[in-house]
Amino acid sequence: MSLEQLTLSIKMKSTKTFLIALLSVATILSSCKKEDKEEKVELDANVAQFNTDANNYKAESDQVDNDINNSLSEIPAFGRMSSSSGAALLSSPLCGVVIDSSQIASKILYYNFDGITPCFSPSRTRSGQIKVELTSGTYWSDVNAELTLTYIDFKVVQLSNNKSIKFNGVKTLKNINGNNWLGFLLSTATLKYQERALNIDVVFDNSLSAVWNSARITEWSLIPATANPNIPYAHIAFSAIGDTSLNGQANVDSWGVNRFGSSFTTYYNSSVVSNTYCGLWRFNSGELVHAVDGNTFTLTLGVDQSGNPTPYACAYGYKVGWNVNGTANSVVLSY
């Protein structure tokens, strides 16, 4: 496995695990606030479902980013290889995918998902199509190269429960620093990507729908062993931050209308930061907020058992604070 593949694999795993943590938080919030009022119970159920939807949306969106990023370096006109074949269908390292390169001269590829092959864990199938176009730059590895991804009835079905999520719409990815792998190994360059998605139409298995927008920057770096006296060897560090402002709120990561017709916004109070020494899912710092219908759910990452910033190299867990209809509470949870 190449370093690029290893890094992207780590990225995929960390994103999934963090999303599972968020889902667990939503479940705990629902179970911890047992109220007699019917309205309060319904509100908590809706918030929990929204968190589930948000996690699923981001997990599948990030999976697509990783898959496409991982495959493009080996494809003529996108990576740095020359083509020795005029075949319109390219073999793909991705699960259940055939890549149509019939428009490669125009820097366009079509990722066709078979809807049959079980992929990843938990096991699920993917169907539909994603059009991938290099809309800026000579190669995807170039600094500020940009991809435009168009979801065309892209549907993911979880085989364990037959739950599904389907995307239609357009998003862009910008390779801010370029894929300088030598510089990454020497700790002189980072891998940095910017995502933008506007008005993605999301349909769930019960035919309810939502509208999703996102704006974020993720960054990967190799930290040498000499950089931190508490960490004895070189390790990969990850950070993420929301990348737009909305209604006066900075660092917004995502916003839109959920399946219940409620407006939502997710924003970061500070970047989330983790590393491979402690485990990329064991975030050492960062804070993000879900705001739904005027209620807020705040996750403070990287705390000790008392809920304070950890004095150690690796954190105990994270603190969840919420304010629903004017009632505030919090809990500290371990990773």
C-alpha cells in the first residue's frame, strides 16, 4: 500500500469513528432527558434523528472524497501517468465501481456503482453515478486543482437494516497545497483540501428529504518525533474546521433543512485536532456545535475525566453540553 493510500485509509477510518461518536452522543442525549411532556420527547427524537442523518451524510460524502482522491493518481489526464490504452472502461481499485473514461479527453470521468457488491464495514451497497470533472488545473495533484463532483441518484443502502440515503447535486473539492508526498514525508508540506456543496438533495428510505450545504477544510501533516516530548515517534496529525460564515456565525461547516423541515447549522468554535499516536478518533482538542430550532448541542473534544482540557498527551474523552428550551445540562464521556 502506498503512503497516499495509507493516509487516505487513515482519514476514512477516523472520519467514520468520529461520526459514530457523534451518533452515540445524540442517542445519549435522547435517553438522558426523559420528560413527561410529549413535545419535549418528540424534540429529542427529532434531534437524535437529525444527528444520525448528519453523520450518515458526512460519512458517505467523505467516503466518496477518499475513494475518488485515492483513485485519480493512477488515471491518465488526472494523475501523472501517460495513457497506453484507449479503453473507455478503466479498472478501478474501488469496491463495486466501474469507471467510464470515454470523455477523459475533456477531463471527465463517470464512476458507476453497481448496487450489488457489499462494501466496507458496516456492509452496504452503492448504486447510481458520480460525474467527476477536473475543472481547474492540469492534474488533480496540482496546487489549487479543483474537482467538480455531480451526484446522479447516488444511493447507499446499509445491508443490516435496509436504511438508505440518496444524493443528487454538485459539490467541489480543491486541492489547496497539492499532493506533495515528498514534502509530506519531510514534514515540510501538508495535504489540505477544501469542500463546497450547495443544495445537495438528500432523500431517505422513508421518502422524506433534506437539503444539505457544506463548507470545510481538512488538513493532514506528518509530525516528526522531535516535535513533541510526550510523543516518542513520528505520527500523522489531522485537523478540520468549518470554512464559511452564516448569519454572523463564523467557521460554519454545514447548514440546511433537515427531514423534519427544521433549519440547522453546524459550526466549529475551534478546529478539531487528533493524531495517530493517540488514535485519530481520540481527538485531543476542538469544539463543535449543532444548532437546531434554536437549541444547541456542544461537543468539547479532548478533556480529562472532570471535563477540563487534558494535561496529558492523549485525552480521556469529550464533554457534551446541551441547552434545550432553556434547560442546560452536560456529561463527560470517554472515547
